[in-house]
Amino acid sequence: MKLSAKSRYASRILLDLALHNGEVPNRVSDISNRTGITVPFIEQIIKPLKQAGLVASKRGSAGGHRLNRSADQITLGDIVRIMEDSVDLAACLRDSEICERTGVCQTRAAWKRATEAMLRELDTISLGELAKGAPNCCQLTGERPNPAM
């Protein structure tokens, strides 16, 4: 399984929100400037994150986006589960009818264990941890460091 751009960009967007989670919501244009992700792609990615309750949005001229939970309570595992259609390392884990050997296959159980191990590891990595370790990680080259960090 290779993570889609949506998962990788969702991680960057959420990390950016964690780093800029002040009183004022973050405008999409500001997020775009800081992360290098286009405005339309940010808007596309924000929708499922809002539906899952990770992001709160406010409309209007003073509107924007902010984290809806503490950065310490949002993990890479949460993000991947929200953004990916499937996180399984083998297609037969999603649909047992895809393979006629599902009932006797010894490797299927191994792929299941590997998928579970990957998700357990992703569940241990929070946005808060990432934000503490790399306060300017989302900035484009040439940007000035965030003085609040």
C-alpha cells in the first residue's frame, strides 16, 4: 500500500493548523502559502477532515479553519483512516471473495498482522509530537520561522 497524496497532504495541513492554532481561524490562502498545497486541493482535503471532527470551520470574512481537537489527540493513524479508501496491505483483506484461496491462504494472515502493526505504529504518532519536533517543518523554502514557536 502506498499512501495517497490526500493522506500526505492532510497530514501537512493538519500539522500546519497545529502550528498556527491561535484564536483566529486560518484562511485557506494562508495555509496554501505556508504549505505549498493549492487552495482547491486544500478545500477538497478539508471536507472529510471536517466530517470526521478533526477540523472546525467558520465561514465569512473572518472565517477559516482550525483544529477541533488537541493536536495531541490526533494521530497519523486517524488521518490515514479518514483519507484512504482502504489501509489494508493486501486487497484480499478488504474483500475475501477477491481470491479463491482466502480460506486456506497462509500469507493473508501475515498481511493482516502487518496492516495492524502499521496502524498501531501510526496511532502512536500525534500531531502534537510532530509539532514539537519540527516547528517550522511546513514552511516553504525562504519563509521566515514562526516566532511563536
